[in-house]
Amino acid sequence: MKRFAVVLLFATNLFAQEPDSGERFDTLFGFELNQAGLGEIERVFGPAERFEVPDGHHEFAICYQLLQASTIVTFISGREFGGEEEALLGFSVESTNASSLPCSLARAQFDEPTVGGIRLGITEQEFRAVVGDPVRTLPPNSLDRLFVTERRLTERDFSRMPVDARQRLERDTIDVTLGVGGVFQTGVLVGFSAHRVETF
């Protein structure tokens, strides 16, 4: 009887697990998505030109080439979701500046970027193992994983909304979608990105 109870308890805990939010992929060089702002990043990396993100939805970005490397790091914000603080909505890391972005040279030495176990040069199989299933294939040479969860609204969230927002909302949570993507050449990761959107 005791053995059955232990197995039942284990099974209950297994099914009660929280959905994977992917939060291990939401921070680059200490800058967390939706928490840091572009101004804060510039204080660390140096001033940079803001530019429109190609194929973005009212998004703009700043980017840097890391010292002693061809690695390009781009930090993305947007007019709709970034707000006056120019909140960090996404970032990307690429092995070269293939898109000829107007990147500044980082003013300090940084380690090669790693996010939740993702780093340039890993194989497609390693990327899949790190992000977990389900992974989508995006032709011609990309993979991505979406993490969809909810989070409870905070007092800080409500302070940024209209005064009567708390009464008008029918719930106290917000939908969170974190996308993690990888671009490959001959099976090797040459670029990766993360982007988080929070909506009602």
C-alpha cells in the first residue's frame, strides 16, 4: 500500500508541473527581456545608432561588434511595446554582420555570448537538446521554439496602465510568449535570438 501511495504522489507531482516559460533564455550579458532598457545597455556597451529593424513591426534596435571578434550583438525595442523606457524586447547574436547593420564597436571586452546553453558553433542536434520540444523548422535553415505561459500582473504593471485598468480587466494575469530561434549553416549555429511579447 505504501509503495502505491509513493507512485501516486510522484505521478501527481509530474502532472502538476508548471509549463516551461523558457526564462533561462531571456537574459544576455545580464540584460533581461522586458526589464532592461536600451539606455542601460548603452551605458555598458557605449553609444550606438538606433535603426529600424528590417521586416520588424515598428521595432528599432542598437547593435555592437564585440572586441577581437566578428560577433554581432543586437538589442531590440519597439514603439508599441517598448514604451518611453525603450524596454528590451529581444536580442540576437550573429557570427558576422551579414546584414551590414550600423553597429558600434563595443567599448569593453565581453565573453562570447551564451544564453541558457545556446552559443554560436553548436550543432543543430545540440540546439534541439537545449531548447527542448516542440521545435519548429523554418525554411531554409532555421529552427525555433515558442514558450507560451502566463504571469501574474504586479503593482508596477498596474501603475503603468490607465487608472481604471484594474477594474476593467477581467483577470490579473498577462500572456507571455518567448520565442527562441537559431540559424544554421551546414548544421552549425551561426546566429540565435530571443524575443518576448506580453499581451492581455
